[in-house]
Amino acid sequence: MPQIKANMKSMRQDAAKRAANAAVKSQIHGAMKKAVAAANSDNKEEAFRAAVSIIDSAAQKGVIHKNAAARKKSRLNANVNAAIAKAKAAEAKEKAKAAKEEAKEAYKEKMEEKA
């Protein structure tokens, strides 16, 4: 522990800043998770905009560097697009499976009619 008054004040200020910065970083993390989770819902644009806004405000406050903010936004966009693509792929796979089952049933009916 410092003995000098100015150093003690500096420690108090650093602790307050650390707590404030941690809160903002936590807010960024939560907003990014919500945006990715909402990728396939109706409010995906709203969640994405909210996350980008939080990231920009953190960069403006100096909590994160502007290049780190740009990187986070880029990765967020990529993750949201990947989540959307994954959902579309799963949907297409389900449709293909259903079509295959339908074709199989049609084939069985056709074979029964022949016999």
C-alpha cells in the first residue's frame, strides 16, 4: 500500500475506473451474445444495432481501442451471418429429408400398384 497521499488517491481512482470499464466490457459481451442469439428472430436488426452502438460508445469513451471496436463489430457481423446461414442450412436439410421420404413413399406406392 502506498504511503503517499497522491498515490493513495491514484489507487482509488484506478479502482473506480477499472470497475466502470469492467461494466462497459460486460455490457459489450452481453449485447454481442444477444445479437448472435437473435440472428434468426424478427428483431435481429434491432439487436445488432444495439450491440454496435454499445461497442461504438465504449470506443468513444476510451474503454476499448477504436481498432478493437472495429474488429469486434466485424466479428459480430460474421457470427450473426454464420448463425443465419447455419439455420438456413438446417432448414434446407430438413426439407431435403422430407422430400426424400416423400419420394420413397411414392416409389413404394408405385411398386404396390405394379404388383
